[in-house]
Amino acid sequence: MARTFDPMTRVAATMYKYLLSFLNGALLPDEAALTDTAEALQIAEHSGDDFTLGLARYIRGVTLVHLDLPQHEVGFDLLAKARDMSLKERLSLSAVPVIDIETARERARTGDVDGAIKLSRTVIDDMLASGEMFSCGSATITLVESLLRRGTDADHQEAQAAIDRLAAIPTDPGFVMHELPLLRLRALAARAHGDDTAYRDYRDRYRAMATSLGFEGHMTWAAAMP
């Protein structure tokens, strides 16, 4: 329906279709997402409206960085431009923590674990201060996985504290954007402490919940856990 409306409506519909789904592991980017976000960006570039352009860069960037493609770096370039627009009040500031957690995840992937931990801490503190809950689960995954990867005793303690903090956030029953990350992180923490029984229990529950919900990202991540 949005295809027949103005550029802002088209781009906003594309964002709502994909953004939270990718960030929270409900969907994985596919050819349809690549086509839709590319079209949204092209339309926005010809719209003459800064907000529409920033929004299109934002969702296109998120889509590309969630794929192992040559366009990976292009995605981060788009996110950097969207972040700059947010800070200049040409796009919502709510984009900044999402972009920062994507940057933290990339730092961890490329070996800058210290940088990933530092940035993740800042993002989560800002989210909790502002009351933004939709990305707190994915941000906590990045922080805890990075802490467990670095692996000092202090890191293990901080990882457990981060898990407990996420679990303590008041939510309605069945808020799976926290429940799924908590199962994953409790499994990883148990493995880090050598508790194989607890690890297998949390892992199996994580796989079962991800499968029952049809959350493609979490299903893929769960399947990769030994």
C-alpha cells in the first residue's frame, strides 16, 4: 500500500517492516529486503527531504551490515551518515543507540573486544536512562558475549550482572525480545563457568523457543551452539 504514497510514507513503511525484526533476530535480511531498502534509498535520494533520506540510509545500512556481503562496509558508511544526521537533529536521536550497538558488534567481530565492551556499556546505560527497551536485549547480547570472550574474572562478574539487569527490567509476560536473549546469554554464561548441564538446558530451551516463534536470526544462532 505504501508504494502508492509519498516518499516519506514509503520509506517509513520499509523501516517498520524490517528494522526491529533484524535487530531482534526475528528475520534475516533476504533478497526482498535488499530490493526494498535499495528502492527506498533511491526514492529518498530524489525526495529532497533530509528526514526521509536519513531514515532510508538508516534501514539500508542496518540491512547491509547484517549480511556477509561486499556491501558490508557500504552499510557502515550509510549508518555513519545517518548517525551524523541524528546528532544534527535531521533524524530522530533514537537511531543513535541502534547504530552504536551495530558498531560495537562489528568491533567485536573484527577483534576489538575492548572497544566493543566500552561502547556497549555506554549504549545500554543510555537505553536504560531513556527507557528505550526494544533494542536492550540485542545490546546486552553484544556486551555479554564480548565480556565472556575477553574472559577475566571481572568480566564474568560483569556479564552476570548484565544478564541479571536485563532480567530485572519490568515487562509484560511473554516479552520475547528479552526472553530469547536471556536464554542465550544464560547458556553462554553457564558454558563459560564449565556447567555443561545448565548450558545444555538453556541451549535447548533457547532453540525450542526460537523455533516455536519462527525467529530466523535466533534459530540460526541457536543452531550454531554446540
